[in-house]
Amino acid sequence: MIRGWRAGSGAGILWLALASVGAAAAPAGPRLARPPWLHLDAAPATESLITSSQLRLSAEREAVQREQGFGAIELWRRDELEWKDERTLSKRTLRVRQYLTNEGVRQSGNLDVGVRTQFEELWIEEAWTLLPDGRRRPVELDSIQLVTSGSDVFSDSVNVVIPFDGLVAGATVVLVTRIVERVAEWPLPWSEIFFPQGWAPIERYEFEMRWKASMVPRVLRTDAAFLQCQTGSGHASCRAERIPAVPGQGDSPIWLDVLPQLVVSASQSWTDLVLAEQALVERSIASDRGVKEALRPLLDGAKSEKETLDRIHRFVADRIRYLGLEHGSAAVAPTPAARTLDLRYGDCKGKVALLVAMARQAGIPAYPVLVSTVRSALDKLMLPSWKYFDHMIVCLEQVGARGPVCLDPTTADAPTGVLPPTLYGSVALDLRDDVDAPHEILAPPVVVDIDVRTENLLACDGNITEQLVRKHNGANAVWERRLLRGSTVEERTRWARYEYQSLLGNKTDPSFQWSGLDDPTQPVTVSSTTRFAGAFTRDRTEYYEPTDVWLRHYSMRFATTNTRYPWEVPGVQIQSTIRYRLCPSDRIGFVGAELDLRSEFGSLERKVQRTHQGVSVVSSLRLAPQTITGDRLERYRRFLERALAQTAVWFNVERSAQGGASR
Amino acid sequence: MDIENETPETLQDAPPPAPITPPPAPLPPVLPGPMALWQFYLVAVASCGLYLPFWIWRTARLFGAGVRYPSTPAWWAIGSLAAPVAACVLFEFNRRATAAAGVRARAAWPALAYLGLYLFWGLTPLGHYVVAFALLMPIPFVFVQSNINRAASSQSDLPHPRRRFRLALALSLTLGFPLLVTTAWFYDWPALRTDLSSRLAGGDVVSGASGLYRITLPASGWRRVTPGTIGDAGADLELVGPGAATWIIAYTAPTPASSLESVVASRRSQLFEQVRTQRYQEKRYFLGGQQDLVPASLATYDVRDGIVAGQYVVLSAELDSHVVELVAYTAEPKQLSGQLRKLLETLSASSKEPAS
């Protein structure tokens, strides 16, 4: 080993030397191949209209921000929208960021700009650094990076990253960019959303929008109380100073539900948006060549509409894989249904178009629905805009149902009629003729339904054998199935053992079994058998005080350390049944507390019953589906904490003097 | 010899016949020695009543000389520990003493006085005091002793108290007086403090010394006593209730060192260890509905001590900074259990309780 290490280290030195020679010979950095939509003709820093006095925070303000632990602050941010005509929009952005600490440099030394390259062109007008000694250092434009991301969604969206050079604490960076958007080529009505408050303080924020008087008026709405806005003929503007950073939280809320926003759009209604998107989807649905042929064997023998829908859903969910090619207008216009069928892949819109096409061929009037996976606050949809939505599902009216029955064909883990839990309560826009407003997706009364059954055999020899069955029903099973079916048996065993031992100690070695992973109509069940050797003595009277760990474990998923932002709680029902079966010569003495802990958030109840062979403890936690606002979060936390502190089960066992035979 | 054939001269010569006298009466009983009544009463009280069994034993022995008793004097002494037997003893002794003294008096009245005093003691607040018992109950014995003294004064050859009896007298004083003092201190003094404490009315709101909580009395009949009167000095509040042996003691323990679970478990262990529990029931809920989200445990212990049945009702509630525990007991569970629960469940945090 030692000889090998010496030989290796020698080779390492040699390679290091060669590498340094190579580095000296190589260009200064990876050069950017400039695409046609990127214009890097930045003006020299010395010609900037921004004066040095605008690039430094006052000593007093800097001290305040340092004290609060900020490493970098936005000195100035300005968004300008200027309409040349109805077809072309110029979007100019100014960003000035001062670094207070080297940690600030390390964390946010780059600035970036997103570009949809098929419709937009980007000009970098200024990109330079004001160094602490007063020198202005331009960015090496060749070092600018273009980043696309996604492993199963591909598009023309590019993130242009500007790595500022020479950055140290005390430096200030300036970035001025202009994007020219060919609005008329985009298939949906124009709108933009800005967020005038960020994770760092903004000393000065300005927004300005100008359009020609002959054009359709532009509309501005904001819920940012700190903004002072003015609108007039052909222009609208807002400004604010000293905007504090968005307060963080341990448990993140749905950020887009709470961040102040500024929404602008051309004057339009929700119906305009619905009709535009509906036209795109209907065009794809109508392109259904081959759909009828594919349906014939699929629906052979189907006896009811429900079964027909289930077969179609299973086909699209299970046999069309998720893959999005969302370049250009394909970001909002679905691939034709026939092509999705042929390719056997598609994104959410493509799968929806295919599913709707198949359903309609089978006589089921399904319709597509735009959904946001990141928004649940309806009042934040201040103006009609497609930008709120990032997903599409299918719904249909079914006789006798509480509301529309909805399907998400992008997940193979949900049974027909059940959505992934995160979609319940999300904002949605039905793509139907008669729709003129968005709505929230109606959640079932119980989204998380977990049933835990524990059988404990307290044998005469002092050992306990536990048989535990944890059953995840309904929408909650979608989560569990997604987590488990994608892993190998070894992986899921390791995960299950870790979870079990973290609750019950690592002296146990349970064996696990799963069921329902491949059949979405079945609950996901995790079964385990564990033997606790020498768990109790054979004293005449013994007191047991086990805790209902699984009830507590699953219930704590709905606790939050969040104290500020609204907290979404789905309908929850967690039931735990624990049975203790005694050695025949033993008998139960006294049993512990029954629970009846109720609040406006939900309840924790427990019944304790002696059985002929032992004792049975049935506990149930129920939470109503609700949004808990900041002023009620402390009370909610208190309810859960205090209720779940009562989960200890207590009973005593009386033993005969002779004891019992081992079994 | 044939009397009919004897001459008169023979008869005249004979000594005169002895006067006809009644056959000798049985000897009067040997009475106990006289004792100054004040001295008798003082000894009876100072010995905490222990002197009286000795006195009965000795008197029964002396009365019993030559007389057949249904039992031995020792059994008279032991039996007199029961009030009806003591009354019988008083009757019998007084009957003999008045007969010996030639006094015409009703023999039964000391016995009746004894029973009357006994009932008076038991049925009035005096029943809370052992010392009252020790003061009252020797009185009928004093009257019996006075009749014995009267009878004894007619006899010159009064036996002196035997040496053994003087020893018993000394022994009873040696044992009895400390017993009297101890009982007075540990039993009668708290009872006196209880009786002297202020009576509370229905609807009154009571707080403990900590000021962390308050309870509202649903009915009258409760008195507040100094902590330590019933429980230990660590009690935060003590109330004595209506009926026999009904009380409430409140304790507080700071969180998070203590929790509802730990307080409940600790009390449960203690009661299971100390009293024979026949039935145990516990329920946990939010006190006062869901308004304050104060988790509480209401536990009921039906207990039996010999033939005496009782019930403990324990309400424990976890406030923000403390766990408050109200331990209630009643020897009349059928009558007072409901009232106790109702009272305990009026527990609420006072505004003084610091926020968590």
C-alpha cells in the first residue's frame, strides 16, 4: 500500500505539471458560442449613466443590513416595459447589487436572465463591477454561460448566467439587460408577473410601462402594499424604497401564495384566455388519427362508463411515458393526440389531449383544466394570465359525484378519480366555453387516510411479537406508491428499517412486506413483523406504558414550525388500532386514559377496551381540510403538540403466582 | 335425749337461749378505694382515657369478689372500648355502688349519660376532636366514682390501692399523656384550624398560593384551610368540603420538568401503592372545551380501606408554565362524587399565569 501510494503520488505530480502547462496554453476560459438571440455588445462601464454615488449604500444603512446578516443587497432594481407596437415589447431590466460580505459574494456572485429564445432576443447593455477602490471592471463577456435544464422536459428556455469577475466584499455589480419579445407570435394573450420583494432587501424598486395611446390599454394590479403606483394614458409606474427581505420560515409556505406581486396584462378577460388555450388544446384533440383503432382493443368488454374511463386513464397514465418537448409555443400548445399516441410519450398537455380525445371517442365528455402546482390562493390571480398555470389535467362531470371527477394522466400512481394530494386546493381554470373565472380544485374530505393496525402478542416467556400493518388509502397512497415503486426491494427495505428503528430503537430487526404498489386501485400496505426479546419480566403486576408511535409519527407530518404564512392542511384521518394479547394465565388489571381532545382544527380520540384476551386501544386523529392563517398558526401548533403528547397507552397486567406455560 | 321427758328444773337450769337473730347476711362487697373526683377526672383525661380500662378492670375485680360475673374483669375492661359495653359497665357499677352506699338513685343514668355524650360528640363538630372525646367521656365515670366513694366512706377497712394498680395508673399516664398531646397536635389542632377557617359560598372563586389557577365552588359547604392541614406543606391550596372526609388538595409543578403525563403517572403509582383501588378510570380532554386547549386528565379511583369505601378524583391540567393537580377525596362518593367533579372541572388558568 505504501509503495503504491508513493508511485501514485509521483504520477499525480506529473499530471499536475502537465495540467499547468496545458492551462497556460489554453484560452482564459470556456468561450461562449454566441447564439443569434444573444447580443453581447455591452457599453463600456465608463460610459454608464449610473453614477458612482448610486452604487454605494450609506454607512448607516449598510450597518443596519449587516446587523441583520445580509451579505448582499439589491441597491436598485428597475423593470421597464415599452411597447413599440402591438407586436413587439421591449423589456429592460436594471439590477444593481452591493456585496457587504465575502459570504454574500460566495452565495450570489452571479446574476442571471431567463430568455425564451424562440420569441425573445437578449441584449446585455451593461455588465460591470464597481470595485471597492473605485475602479470599474467590465465582465468578460466570453465567460457568460447559457444553461438549459431538465431531464424529461426540454424547451427553448435558456438561463443566461453572468459571472461577475473580481468580486470582493464592498464591490457593487451593475447589470442592464434588454429583452425584445415578439409578442404576436405567442399563441396566448400577453401578461407578465413581477415580484418586487425578494430574499434580500431592495433599497429602491421602480417599475414603468409605456404603450402607445392607440393600443389596447394595459392593466396593472398589485397586492404589494409598499408600492406607490400611478397609471395614466399610455403609462403605468410604481416605485418603492427600502423594501425589506421576505421573512423566511422553517417550513416553507407555498411562496407564490404569499409573495407580493405586480401583474400586468393587456386588457382581457378570463374568457379570452380560456378560449385561446382551449383552441390550442382542441386542435390537438381533433388530431386523433389512430385513436379510434387504439381504443377498440382497449375498451373491448368494458361494461360501464366508469370502467371505460378507467381503462383509458390507465392506458394514458401507464403506457404513455412522461416526456416534454416544449420548445416555442409547444410550451402551451399540446402535441396532437395522434402524435402522442404514436410516440408513446408526451407532457401533461399532450397526455391530456390524448386522454380527452380517447374519452370523447368513447362517449365520455371530458375536458382539460389548467392547474397551478405552485399556487392555491385564488385571490392572487389578480388579472387573467396564463403564467399562473404550469400543469394540465382532465376533468369530467359524473352523475352522483360531489364535484367534477379529475384525473392527472402524468402520474401512474393514482387510481382513476384520485389526484396527487398536492393538486387538491390548487388554483385551476377549466377550459370550457362557459368558464369566466378560475377556481380551486375541490379536495375530498379526507386526502390523507392512514390506517395502522398493531397486534402485540405478550407471550408467557417475556417476549413480544409485533405484527404491524400500515395501510395508506386514497390520495395519500399516491405519494407512498410513487416513493416505493421506483425503488428496489433492498432500497425500500433499508428505508423502512430506518424509519422503523428511528421510532422504536435499533435493537429491533423487523422484516417487511409491501402490497398495492403496482395496483393503484389498492391501498399501499407496509407490513412488518418484529420480535422484542425479553421485553418484560414475570412480576406479579407489571405496568406497560407504550406510546402510539405510528399515530404520532404520521400526525407530526402535519405539524409546522411556520409562524407567519398560511399553512395548508389537507383532510387527514389517521387511525391506529393496537391490540395486546396476553399469555393465557395473565389478565388485564386497569387500563389507561381515553382521549377526547377536540378543537376547531380537528380531534384526537381514543377508546380503550378490555378484550377476553387482552386490551384493544383505538385512536384516531382527524384534521379538517383548511388553510390556517398566520394568526392561528400558534394555536394550531399548540393543538397538535398538546394532543399528540397524550399518545401514551397505559395498562397493567396481573399474573397468577404460577405463571403460564411458554408458547 | 328425749326433751319431752326432761324436768322443768332441768330446763330452768339451762342457760337462756340465745336471741333469735337473722342468719348472717352476705358480706358487703369490698369497694374500690375512694378517690378524689377531681383527681379521677384529671387522670382519666390526662391519660387520654387509657386509665379508664384499668379502672374498670380493677373495679370489676373488687365488685366481683364473691359474685359470679358472666365474664372476667379483663374482658369487662376490653369490652368497654365499645360504647354499648361501656354503658353496660357503667350501669352495673353504678347499680352496685348505689346499693352499697344505700343511695336511692336511678342506676342507669350514668350509662344513659355516656351514650348521650357519645352521640353528642359523634354527631356534632366536636366529633372532629379526639381531645373533646377525652374530656367528655370520663364524666359519667366520675359520677359512678362518686357513688363508689360514698359507699366506701361507710367502710373503715378500705383496701388501699394495690401496688400493682398504682403502677398501672402511672403507666397509663406515661403512655396516655404523650398520646393525648400528639393527637391534639396532629389531629385536633388541624381540625380546629379547619373549623375556624372561613366558610366559602357557592360561586366563590378560589386561587391557590401560586396564583396560577382558579376554581369556582359550585355549592356552599367548603372551607379553605392552610396548606399542610390535610396534605403536606408543599400543597398550593387545601379545601375541606361538605360531608364526611371530603377534601381537595392542589399542587403545582413547573413545565417542562413536569408534564401532564408525568404528573398523572406519578399520582397513579402513588395511589395504587398506598390504597386498595377497586376501579380506575381516566379521561383526557381539553379543559373548558376547546377555547384554551389546556390538556387535562380526569382520573377516578374507587378505593376501599377495610370496610370504608371512598373515592379519589384527580384532575391534572397542563397550563403554559405549570401542571396543576387537584387531588380530591370523599368518603361519600355516592353523594359527593358529582359535585367534586363539577368543582374540579371549573379549573382555569388565571391571568397571572405567564405565557409560554
